[in-house]
Amino acid sequence: MYKPVIGLEIHTQLKTESKMFCSCANDSDTENPNVNICPICLGHPGSLPTINEKAVKKVLEAGAALNCKLRDVSRFDRKNYFYPDLPKGYQISQDRRPLCAEGFLDIEGKRVRIKRIHLEEDTGKLFHDSKEQCSLVDFNRAGIPLMELVTEPDIRSGHEACRFAEELRLIFRYLDISDADMQKGQMRVEVNISVSHMEGRLGTKVEIKNLNSFRAVQRAVDYEIKRQTGLLENGKHISMETRGWDEFKEETFSQREKEEAFDYRYFPEPDLPPMYLNDPPFNKENIKLRTELPQKKRDRFNKEYGITDKKEMDVFMNNQELADYFEKIVSEAVNWMKEWDEKSTVQKKEKIELVRIIKSYLLSDFLGTLKGKEIKDVLITPENFAELTLFIYKKEISSKIAKKLLSEMYQTGGDPSQIIEEKGWSQIKGSEDIKKIVLEVVEENKEAVSDYKSGKEEALQFLTGKVMAKTKGRAEPKEAQRMIKELI
Ligand code: ADP
Ligand code: MG
Ligand code: ZN
């Protein structure tokens, strides 16, 4: 049995106003090429870089969120190589003294150690024009702050690699470090994979690049594990190489063999001072995490609201505005309940039932009508949403009316009690009133009644429908059904 070993290298573009070492706009999405450029990011001789403090702080925040050890000095180094998208002939990066090191992230109870996180500058972009038989270069991306995170080889499957990358993206979004959109190249995942028949022994590693989705990460890793295992089982050897991922064939292909480790001749960047991480502006007091991290939030949502369903949890974790809105509604609903029942505390059981109602309306009807609209533009205040759920809880309105009411509130931002009053939507509660209507329906639909008596279940649905229509949805269907059965 061969065991896989996987380590990830993840590059993330930081969300800053300006580039890493100059004041050009950080916006690689700009349509026109070569507009966000200056002598510094083009590497003109004699130009001097300056460090973007916000970018450094963002990396330190990532390090704090990922449990990295604190260090005292960090510095930039030159990584020397030639490529047409690198106008300087070197990239400013970090070699020996990265900003962060020795951290970890727990994924589904398993610890993945983080070797280092460092800061560097992105390169330009090449476009190969086959018709004109030439290559074009756009330097808008050159010099954009790029954070590189390297894990220890602690990952064991495509699923784990995918989950790690997904959680990382979530953390970066929570910290507002980056939007980390893989399709846009804001987050780029490279995987290193080897297989070995001995636990702990590292086999020859293969690196896979150009993975532009989480799905691709998972598939590529699983494919590569199979490919390498197959080779070894057939007595063949694995060559150290870089492979690409073919989206359509769903397989990896060889891009280039690694002859020897490339020597970048790193040396300390002479134009930039070292960064002292125990002194302002980079010291601990200045790098406090202001946001609750995803895992902590998950644990809290589980404990406070009893949310256990993974899909539901993901909806809340991936949509912070929705999660905030939900929390406000719950807290308002608890207040409403105290007010209605004239009591000072709400029991856990009652709260969980309120949460169940809120979730069912929020995650289906409400999300359905939202269609890309942002929560902040929604007219329904958390207080009104909460009052609506209390009307449902107290069975003051039927579920059918509740949906109509929600849609009305969504359009007008109106107050639920007022709308119910105006439209005469409150539930027909007195069973005598429903009974009268049921009797009418039974009288008017003799055929359906005899159909039901002869065993046709659909006839009951039909009769219930008639009752609902007569009451304009103000009866509870279950109650109506029970009464029909009783009367015929
Ligand atoms: P390199 O200098 O070749 O880039 P590093 O030591 O920096 O190598 O490791 C790069 C990534 O590859 C890290 O994520 C590391 O965990 C992973 N890695 C290193 N050796 C192996 C191996 N034999 N199998 C799988 N992954 C590995
Ligand atoms: Mg490397
Ligand atoms: Zn510039």
C-alpha cells in the first residue's frame, strides 16, 4: 500500500489600495494594459521601492489567525531570475526571514502545520497571440502584493487539500485580506504530491500548477495519487517534475522536468530596511484580530443556535451579512417573546424553536427573493422579521399567510402586525368558524366526498384546497383536513 503525502503552496493577492513597493493602483482587473505602472514597478534603474505598511500588516494578521510564532526581525530578499514578465530581472521576495512561520490550521479535527507565510510582489502577465505570432506583456499586475503560504507535507488526500484551501479562503475573506477568488487568479494553489510505501518517508515529489478551482485541486490530487501509485506498482520510477491540470480530460500532464534545484542567488534587498516586528507599527498590539474567525463562529452557531446541518452552517459561514442579520433576528425574536409572554427569560427549548422558524423562512423564501440584492438594502428590519416569526410561533397566522406576509414586508418594509390587521390575515382560530366552512364545502362537493369514502386519497387534498380557498388561506391546512375527516 502506498501512502500519499501532500504539501501546498498558496499565493494570494492582497487587497490593498496601492502596490507593494510603489503608489500605483492595485487593480489587475483594469481593462487597459499597462496603465497602473511607474518606474518603480517597471524596475527602471535608479528607482527606489518603499514598503507598503498595510500589506505587511495583512500578512501579520494572517499569521496571527493561523497560529504562527512571533518573530523579531523580518526582511526582504532579491530572488534573481529572468523572465519577460519580470522587468527587473529579480523579484522582491523573502527567503530566510519570512514575516510568519511555524503556524497551523485545524481542518475537520486534523492539524495541518504551516511552514511559513511570506510577502512578495506579483509579476506581470504574458499573453500569447498565436495569430500575430507574438507575445504581449501587461505590467498592471507587476508589483501587486502577493502573500505566499507554504504548508508542511501534512495533507493526505484531495479532499483534505481542498478543505484546507477553502478554509484558508474563508479566513482571508473574514480578515478582509483578500477576496481570494481563484477564477480571477487572486488565490493560486499549487500542490506537491508524493507517494511512499513507508509512513514518514518522503517520496519523489511532483508539483501541479494552474489549478483554478477547489474542485480542480481535489481532482488533481486524487488523480495524481492514482497515477504515481500505478507507476510504482509496475516497478517504474517517478520523475521529479512540474505537471499541469487538464480540466477537460481531468488528468495531469507533464510540463517540465526539474533537472536541478534552480539557484536564485537570494540576497538581502539592499534598498529596503529590515522590519522589526516587536516595534510599532508591526507589534502585537497593532496586529490584533478584530474579527471572529470562521471556526470559532461555527462552534458558536452550533452552541447558541443548535445549528448542526453542514449545508445550513456553510450558508451562514460563507455569507457574513446573512449571518449577522440572522443573529439580530434571533435576538429580537427573543425580546418579542419576553414581551408577549411578559417574562424575563426565554427557555433554551423555546429559543431553538424560534431559530427553527427563522431559519426556515430565512434560508428558503427570503434567500429565494433576494436574488443578488445585498442584505443592507433589504427593507425588512430584523425587528419586523422577528415579529413575523413570533406570529408563526404563536400560530396567529397560517404558513400560507406567513409566506404572503413575508413577501409583502419584503416589498414595502411594512410592519407585520399592521399588515395582518389591514388585510384581515389573522388565523381563523375558533374551530366553530372553520367547522361552518368545512360543512359548506362538504355540502357543495358531494362527488369528492364519495370519492374519498371509496378510497381516493386525492379527494381529501381537493376538499382541503376548497376550505383553504374559502378562508383565503387563513385556516391551517392540517386542522382543516382533520375536521373534514371528522365530518364525513
Ligand atoms: P521546494 O524548495 O522544492 O519548493 P519546499 O521544501 O519549499 O520545496 O516545499 C514545498 C512544498 O512541498 C511544501 O508545501 C512541502 O510541504 C511540500 N513537500 C516537500 N517535500 C515533499 C514530498 N516529498 N512530498 C510531498 N510534498 C512535499
Ligand atoms: Mg517552493
Ligand atoms: Zn508602480
